[in-house]
Amino acid sequence: MFSVVEPVLLLSGLGMVLFAYFQYARRTRDFRAVVRFWERRLALSRGEHAWQRAGIVMLLLGIVVRYVLVLGLI
């Protein structure tokens, strides 16, 4: 069961983060900031920030599930 949950969490998390960045790029027309996201130039709106954080949480949960599966804890 958890082997199905892992890719779902990872893909949905990635999709949520990309959705937040797409919304930002559409709102500001600043595509360079999206490509260079590590420079902290993104001024995300409240909704974009919520999508980004939710996506990061989903990605982290997917990684945790992967470690649990690899370690054989379940």
C-alpha cells in the first residue's frame, strides 16, 4: 500500500510547487526569478506561498515514506 503512496506524494508535491511558481510567473512576468529560485527573489503572494509550502510538505512526506519502505519498517 505504501509503495503506491510514495509516488503519489512526490508527484503531487512537485505539482503543487510548480503550480505556485507558475502562478508567480503569470502574475509578475518575472520568469528569471522562477528559474533562479535559490536567490530568494521570489515575492510570493499569500496563496502562492501556501501552495509552495504545501508542496514542500508533500515532497518531504514522500521522502519519509520512501525511507520507511527501504528500511522495512512497514
